[in-house]
Amino acid sequence: MTQDNADPVIALMRAAKVIPVLTILDAADAVPLARALVAGGVRMLEVTLRTPAGAQAVRDIRAAVPDAIVGLGTVLTEQDLELARSLGLPFAFSPGAPVALLQAARQMGIAFVPGIQTASELMSAIAWGFDVVKFFPAEPAGGIPALKALAGPFPGARFCPTGGIGEDAIDSWLAQPNVVAVGGSWLAPAVEIEAGNWSTITSRAQRIMQRLSR
């Protein structure tokens, strides 16, 4: 990929700062959830394919919440990539970086963000043209020290760490020069989605975004 200021995915991530990882059990929750997050200043949303409702949730948000920038998460197969392409999504995230998936994403021309833990996985992603990656699961994989270790041999790589990162740690991760955004489920926990606690989700998003804008 190209320089930071010329790469659209990096630009989206830098503007977003935090990207909620949303696992939606009932597609009926998708639109009010997206509206709650956007009202709190969080616009870039990763809707995972961990449930059967995921794909429909993406369609519904795109149709009803134009201010949301929504993409697919938990992309595991070429069929998932094809879904992202058919919907014209601006990004698709995966927890891993198998060569078959990297090759398919490259051939489809999708704005794909593969997941990596190791130097070898990162080398594979870069070889296929993907140097914006998800560092996953971030805390179990070694946290900030591990990310700093990758910065030396891979100065051009950019990361969206996700997995095990709590709200209190966001600032420390974003302070790393090779981190463009932080992902996580803490912005919209499943229990709050299921309960329809939209105002709580909006308030949390507002608090976080206000803190990060200082």
C-alpha cells in the first residue's frame, strides 16, 4: 500500500480512532445500535459475521444510517470477501491472514485488513500488498511490547490492535506511532445490545471520543 495520507483505509482509521467490533444476534438491533454509536461520535463500525444476523445487519445499517461507515468483520472465507465486494463495503477485517484469503482479497481488489500475531504472518500480508493489519488478539499476543518489537523490522506496517484491550488502555495504544486505530467490543457490549440500552452506548461513545479529542 501507499503512504499513510494516500491510503483510504488508513485515513478512515485515523479519523475513527476507535472501531467498535459489533456482534449482533438480532438484525432488528442493527439500526438503533448504529444510530446510538453515530450519535456518540463513533462512525466506523465493524459488524462481525459471527452470527447469522451479521450480513443482514450490515445491509440494514447501510440503508438506514448514512452517517455510519460500516464494514465486515470476522471475514474467514472467500465467500465472506465476495459478500463485502457485492455490498460495496469500504473495508473488511479478518482475524487471520491465510494465503488463500490474502490472494482472493488481492484479486478482488477489496480494502482488506488481515489479522496477524507474528512476524511471519505480517510478512505474508505485506507480500500480498496488505501492510495495514489487525493485531489480534492484541493483549494475549503480547500487548504493546510485542507491537513495538514488530515496528523495528516493519516500519511501514500500520496496525489496528483488537482483542483484550480495555477502555482505559486506548490512549496507550493510540500513542504508538504505528497504530492507526483501536478496535474492541467494549463500546457496545453484547449485554447492552440485547437489552437495547442505546442511551448508555451513546454516552460511552461520547465520553471516549471527547477524551481522545483533547
